Amino acid sequence: MGKLRALAAMSIAGLALCAGFADGALPVEVYGKLPAIENPHLSPDGSMLAYLGSADGRRCLVVRHLDDHRPTHGVCPGAFEVRWFAWKTSERLIVEAYQPSRLAGPESSTENRLVAVDVNGGRPRVLSDERDQRAADFGEDQVVDMLLDDPEHILVAEYRANADSPDVVRVNVNTGGTRTIVEGQSHISTWRTDGAGVVRLGIAVSDGMVRTYYRDDGESNFRLVREIDAADSLSFSVLALADTPGTLWVSSSEATGRQAVYRYDVASNRLLDLYASRPDADVDRLILDRGRPLGYGYTIDEPTLVFTDPASKLDADQIAAALPGLKTYVVDATADGRRLLVLAAGGNRPGAYYLLTRTRGKAVLSLIGDTRPDISTSMLAPVTPISYRARDGLVIHGYLTLPSNARTSP
């Protein structure tokens, strides 16, 4: 089974496709509520599920035990709310917590902290300096690498005072101790690692240019390997380090006008083999396991995933067969493939999460919960994908929602 943990990084917004209201609709406030289950992830050992949920008007971390009847509990760090989280081990989590701190002119300011905490809420340890920021600073951007093979450390991007590029810092999640791995340089704002957790790629945006910096190993200096005008960045963008030494995964529209995924050779500065493309859509997702490609995604009428890894494709096909009439997505999985977390949604179905468990040669699919339990499918009008051709020949895709009692003919 292909390791699908990388799927958890994908955006799942938009899977409930513009569901419409039927007669007898619920109060509008119900439709404005945050999802009951948001951004769920399995613990590394598969025994627990954590997700963002609401408690007393605050967004907290909710932990559910899957193998016994221990009660579900919340982790709410003091007066803070949880914006993002990730499992470090099956006993400890990394959480980005925030709270409004003051008004900075016309804008609200938030105080952000990156915190390590035990699954029961104990032993909290602040991992990054307290910061007041007007713009949201999401944890997945600050955390460079979770270092899955190292139970005690993560890599974090941190700005020093007056610096224009963050350092990459190795942080102990138990003690909070730090050591700088890579110093900020060359206006680089985004750092990326290879499959072994070595920082080897940096992206800088400055002076109207997007610059890509690369190094061959953890001891070499970074060198500029690609420079492109920011206005043309959609024609070439670096996605990740590839599993073959000296190569990157990139998205480019230079050949066809559509975004496609290629391998890119750093030394020769050229595109290599084409991995994924569509004549009618941009390839907008690349699913990787430590640089190894598992599949890709595109969107026409609805988000679609295509798996090139045989084991991942088998999983996806079997899950789709078990939940007919819905779009299904594996959003997380344990490394051993024993458990998979599945989102099923589409049309007038806001979405529900299922757990696939493999035991003794059998696979059991069980419901975890609905993303919006207050909204019944019967209260939503059907959604139909449509397309039409504009005067210039461009095919435009959209959705048609009619009231439940609408006549189908004049």
C-alpha cells in the first residue's frame, strides 16, 4: 500500500459543490457554522483521530479514541484557539494556537504560538517566540519538516529581529531546545526538505522576481538555479524535491498552456519527462511520498484524483466502490496501511468522514461523522454540473441548482 499521509496536506475545501437550499431550510446561522470535523488526522499508530472542532464558542483540538470506549476529549490551550495541528508521535502533538491580542490601526492583531502538547493536554511546551501578527501565520508554513523518523525534533522557520529571511531551526518538542540548521539568506521565504529531512531548496520572491536556490547535500552552499519574473510564475513553479538526486518536481504551462507536472534537472536547467497533464484542465495537485509520486489531481466539474501508484489506486478504487454515488478521497493513512481516513462528499452532500480498518484480511468501513450534522441532505437541492461554450470557443464549467419543487419543463 502506498503511504498516503501526504494526502493530508491537500486542500479539501470545495468538495461540497455549492449545495443549494431546499424548501423548509434551516436558519441561515446553521449554514454559517464551521464544520463539526475539520482537518482530521490519524495518529501514527492509528489508535486515535484528532480534528478541529468547536467547544464553548472556541476552536479547539478534539481527540477521539478509535480502539476503546475512552471518552472523546478536547485540547484547548488556555485562552487560545487552535488554528492548525499535526501529530508528532502518538503521544504528542504540535499545535499552532492563537488569540486576538489588540487592534493595530484598522486591523486586528493576533498572538500566535507554536506549542507541543501531550495528547491529554499535559506538558505544554512553547516552541516558537510569541509574535503579534496582523496577517495569519499558519503553522504548516512555519513548520518546515515534521521529521517523521525523529520522535523528538521538528524543523521550524523563524525570523530573527529585522531579518528578511527566516532561519531553519531544529527544535526539541519536549524541552524546547533549539539549534539553527540553516541561516536565513538571499531573501528566501520558503524552505523545503528532501525525503531525509535535509534542507535543500529555498524559494525567494523579491524585486519582482521568483528565485529558486538549491544545494546538492546538507553541507553544500545554496546556489541560484532558476530565476523568473513573478508575473510569469504560473508558467514555471517548483513544487518539491524529487526522489531522484539532482531533480525537482515542477509545474509548467510552457508546452501546452495548461499546468502540467514534470521532472526538472537542476544541473542542465531543463524539463525532463512529463509526469502528469490534461488537455482540458490544469494539473493542480501532486501527491508525493517523500518525493516519490503517488498521483495527481485536476478539477473540471469537480476535484478528481488520479493515482499512478498501483497500491494507492487499488485503495481508491475499492473505497469508491464501497460508497457509490459519492466522490471519495483518502485524506490520511497510517504508514502500515492498516487504517485509512476517507472523505465522501459531492453535490448536495456536504461530506462525511469514514474510517477503513484492515484486520485479519478483512476491511471494515465505518462512519466517523458528518462535517455538517445539522444539515440534512433532504434539505438541500440537487446540484448538477453543467458546461457551455462561450462565443470565443472557450468551454465554461459551472453548476446548476434548482429549487426542489422546480418544474423540469415550462
